[in-house]
Amino acid sequence: MINTIILKLYGDESDNEKLKQGARALKEGKLVVFPTETVYGLGANGLDAQAAHKIYEAKGRPSDNPLILHISNKEQLLPLVSNIPSLAQKLMEKFWPGPLTMIFEKSSIVPKEVTGGLDTVAIRMPSHPIACRLIEESKLPIAAPSANLSGKPSPTKAEHVKKDLMGRVDIIIEGEHSDIGLESTIVDVTGDIPVILRPGGITLEDITEVVGSVEVDKGIIGDLDKEYIPKAPGMKYTHYAPNAPMTMVLGSGEKVVKKIKDLTKTYIENNKRVGILTTNENIEKYNQGVILSVGKRDKPETIAMNLFDCLRQFDEKEVDIILAEGVEDKGIGMAIFNRMNKAAGHQIIRV
Ligand code: TXA
Ligand code: MG
């Protein structure tokens, strides 16, 4: 057990002492959790193989699942990659800092322990002020997966991190709720056409606008291809999963509500505790079960922000089964759908 130190930085990015303490710990090879605009990250020195090893241990993460390196300016990118393709240049001009991770050919200074043995490396420049200041102070690329135990939903609040990682990391920097709430979009820029390996806050539509043609890795589209192995190693694991089995119900509004109400009634008759994941527009229509609204349908970014927190709340409320209203697979909806689908282990009912 490690004696975890909590450093609170709510709205006070100017607290130099705390940031310096975090940066020092990183330079000493320690583990430091910090907030980002997507989800909280579990950081370590990205050029130190042993520090990377500690990340895998703390999360219980399979070591073939590579980490993302976080940088705070473009100069930091050069030494980490063997070349910067022109389409990457365009994407970083438009979307960095922000929730976009790109896959490059790696340089020799990036340890294989960080890339899970691959010759490529994932790099992202976060926009969150605390993340940026921590990278600047430490002068390191910070390797950081999401700061959850492997298999749990990614943490969007400090309380999620504490639940999973107290005693497993050296420092937790506690900040606000992550704005975006879903992990970054991952784009492979090593080929002629960029390929989206994981949908996120930067959408397919956003990327298409900048580079023209874009592919989406087959492993993440819809629910069709259960057999296909996704190219981002992390996308193949069961992820984001609440304890209770979840089913996503897809279709037109009223039919979805009716189906969930019918199923809820039957489950309750069989003494099951049912969790219902609904939205502000529909919440009044349900009258039994543990009902949570994840956000507003007409503002899907609110759904993205709250999804992981709701999944964790269902764990706290110890439901036996979760029925979730599906979302449309467009814009940020592609990322929301992808995470819900994974949480549901591809259990979908269409009405
Ligand atoms: O928003 C985010 O990206 C957050 C915050 C903390 O920045 N980080 C995050 O990291 O989600 P993680 O480790 O939970 O997810 C990283 C994903 C995994 O699916 C991994 O397989 C993929 O990135 N990945 C990393 N390096 C890769 C590479 N060289 N090629 C393909 N996929 C890669
Ligand atoms: Mg993760």
C-alpha cells in the first residue's frame, strides 16, 4: 500500500507549490493522478520504463495495452516521433490542445514499455490548465491512461479516482468534473488516410472537415462486428462496464420508453432491482426502478459528460440490471454510442 497524498486544486491553477510537488514526484518516477478535460489521467514519466511499469501495476492493466503520452507544446513532440505527417500537422493546428490523440511512428527514446511493444506511439496535448501546468513544470511527456482500475468506467470526478486508486498511487490532484467526460478521439496518422481508432470529443465530422477523407476502424462502428479486433489494443477489452449487465434499447422515442417500462415491470415482478438510464426529456415517463437522467437529448455533450458517473452510480445503488435509452450514432453521439455499447457488452434491443 502506498500512502496516497491528495492535493486539491479546485479552480486554483495558480497554486504553484502543489503543482511543483506533483511535478517533482513525476520526476522521481512516482505516480500522479491529474484532471484533464476528457477524464482523469494516471500519470508517470513517459520516458521511464520502470515508471510505466508501475502504471500497469496500479491499474491492473494488461501490459500489451499501450499508453498515451501527454505534452504541453509542439516542441515536445519532435523528439518523440520519427516524422510528422502533413495531415497530422493540419489536425494538430486545428485540434490541439484538446481531446485528440494521434498515433505516430515512435522515435527511439520512447520505451517499448510505454507503447506495449508497438513501433508507434500515441500522443495528445490536453487543454486542461492543471494538466498543462503539470507537464510544463515537470518538463516531461507524461504517460497517462485513464485513472480507473482496469475494466471500470473512466473517472470523470476525483471521487471516482479515490474509489479506485487510493493506496495505489503517490499523489491524486483533485480538480473539477471533467468537461468532456469521454476519453479522447484517437486517430492513426501513420497512413495516407487518417483512421479513427476510438471516437471521442473531436468528431468524425470535425476531422473530415479538416482533412477530407477519414476512415473509421471497423471495430468501433455500430454493433455489427463483434468478431473484428480493433486496432487500438485497448478497444478490445471489456471496458467502462458497470457491475450489473446492461442493455441498450434503440429506436424511436416513445417505443424505446414503452419497451423499457415493459421490461422493468417484468424484472421487478421477478424481484430484480432495475436501473434505468434515461434523459431529461423522458425522465417523467418512468414510474418504477432506479431512474437516472444522464443529460439532455438536445445537448448530447451533457450525456457524454455524465455517462461514466451514472454507470458508477448504478454500481453504488447495487442494481441487478440496467436498461439504457440508446443515442443516435452521429457527432459526439458516435462516442457515446461506442461507450454505451461496450458497457452493455453489445447487448442491444431494437424497437
Ligand atoms: O482522453 C484520454 O485519452 C485519456 C486522458 C487521461 O488523456 N487517456 C486515455 O488513456 O483514455 P487509456 O490508456 O485509457 O486509453 C488509451 C487508448 C487505448 O485504447 C490504447 O490501446 C490506445 O489508446 N493506444 C495507445 N497507443 C496506441 C498505439 N500506438 N496504437 C494504437 N492504439 C494505441
Ligand atoms: Mg482507459
